Amino acid sequence: MASLWRGEKRWVLAMTLVCFALGGLLAVHVRTQQLRGATEVGRQTSALTWLLTDTRAQLEKQKEETERLRTRVAEYEEEAASEKGLIRLMMDERRNSRIALGLLPVQGPGVELILDDSTMRTGGELGGQDFFVVHDIYLLQVENELWAAGAEAVSLNGHRLISDSAITCSARLIKVNDVSISNPFVFLAIGNRDNLTSALNIRGGILDQLRVLEFQVKLTPKDEIVIPPVAIATKYEYAQPVTKEAEP
Amino acid sequence: MIALPLIALLVGFLIVYPLSPGIAPALGDYVAIAVVAGFDALVGALRSRLEHRFDEAVFLSGFFANMVLAASLAYFGDRIGVDLYLAVVVALGIRIFTNLGRVRALLVTARLETRRTRSAPVSR
């Protein structure tokens, strides 16, 4: 009985020692896991918040600048319009350029096109839901079709599309000129209504393909469409007009 | 007497928990695997005790050596780009399960034997 008791005691002692060490190790581990969760989420959130505030401030500043320049140009124009002849001609030229650059809000007849995700849901045989949502590439194809059909001004969800407009997709978000937009996607285009409508509806064209997949497509010709100006004017940093000396 | 190790586990946890600053997340995985190795040693000790072949020198050396070995193996696996971490977890997991099953079987047998002989103690 005594030897058994001694054996028992040593066993308990060893177990106690080990359990103590294990408890400590467990504490370190739990602590580490907590720390890991906290820092990762915290770091990401603060970085994103910082990015958002920064971008917003920048956008605000640039909008102000655009507004300031716009009013100044209007003043110049008023002054200049009072004169005749050559200046008048130059003013017309300027007007066209400014429409092309998207600096002026424009109005006229055209079409409205509303695009939304497919009502079809994946039953499995066709793969993922990816097939049934509007992708940036569809919007690009529509835009291209509109220009090809002679549209004079185009906007997408209120963003004027001009020569340097980009429709991109990052992390499942569609962006126009770096501003995120979401469905429904509304195109407004000014131009010959019949030409625009028939070009978009062409057999085998982009709308035709989307309709087969049951995307929600609504195309309406309109008498009067107003398209807003661009939020931020194009800046030319690299492209310069070719001068006489530089020509080969 | 059986409560002492459990109390020690709790005390160890409570002492270290407020003190520990937590360690670098990259090393966190190795601590985790060391904890699993420690539990394996614990369960193994319980089994050998019930089988009457417990030796504290084997137990203590095994406890610390296995923790270090398991963590080193995982580390080595990370260095050479092979998930040895998983191999360690699976091997230890299987061992813990087998040992726990054996412990249960031994306890049940001991109990049945006690009932049959009435007066005999649970552990001989």
C-alpha cells in the first residue's frame, strides 16, 4: 500500500507539472489568436478608411477646381460673343470641342438603355452565377455600339463617357472613371434615335446575346435627353500638339 | 488527488494569460502544434498509468521533447514548402483518439471487474 501511494504521488506530481506548463502554453496560444484577429481586421479597416477619406478630399478639390474654371470660361465667352466675324467662328469651333471633351451638359433626342442582371438563376448545369450578372465587358460593348451608331454624347449611370473614360472592373465592382457604379446600368445616348435603336438591336449583337440569357434589357427612344458634363476634366500631361519643327 | 493536475492546468492558464503579450502571428502556429503535442503526451500518460507501465522520466522527457519536435517538424515543413504541419496534426490527432479510446476501455473494464469482485479496488 505504501509503495502504491508513493507511485500515485509521483504520478500526480508529474501530471501537475505538465498540466501547469500546458496551461501556460494554452494561454499564450489563446492570446496570440486574439491578437492576430484584432490586428488584421484593425489594420485593414484603418487603411481602407484612410484611403476613402483621402480620395474623397481629392475628388472634392478637383470638382471645385472644375467649377471655378467653368465659370471663368463662361465669362470669357460672354465677353467674346459680343464681337463678330472670326471670333464667332472660333467660338463655334470651341463649342464643338467642348462637347467632345464633355465639358458642357448637352441635350437632344436619343435613347435610354437600362441593363440589369439576368432573371435566370443557376440550376447548376450552366455553372456559377457569374454568367448571369452584368460584366464590365458588356457595358464596354454597348458603349462601343453606341459610338459606332453615331451617338454624339453618351452617359452611364450619370457619368459622361468621353474619349478617356474607362469602364473597369475590380473586385466585382464596376467603375466608370474610377467611381463605382452598380446595377441597374442606365445608358443615355444623344443621336439619331432610329440609328441607335437598330444598331443596338442588331441580330447577334450584344443586346441580342444578353436577351438570350434573360438579362433585363429595356431600350426606349426619347425625344429629350439631358446628359451631364464630366466631373473631372481631361488633363493633358504627355500628349502635346506636334509643332512644325518637331515634324519629321 | 485527480483534481490537482486539473487545478494546475487552470492556474497555469490564469497566471500566464494576463502576463502574455501574445507572440508574432507567424509563430502562433507552432505554439498551437506544441499545445496539441502536449495534450497527446497527457493522454498517453493517462493510458500508461492505467496499463501500469507509467514512468515519470519517460513522461516528462516525452512531454517536452514531443512539443519541441512537433513544432520543429512544422517549422521545417514551412521552410521546404511541404505541409508537414498537417502531418503532425493528423498523427497526433489519431494518437489522442486511440489513447482516449483505450483509456475509456480500461476504465470500463476496471469498473466491471470491481462490480464482479465487489471488494476489489478500482486500480490494482
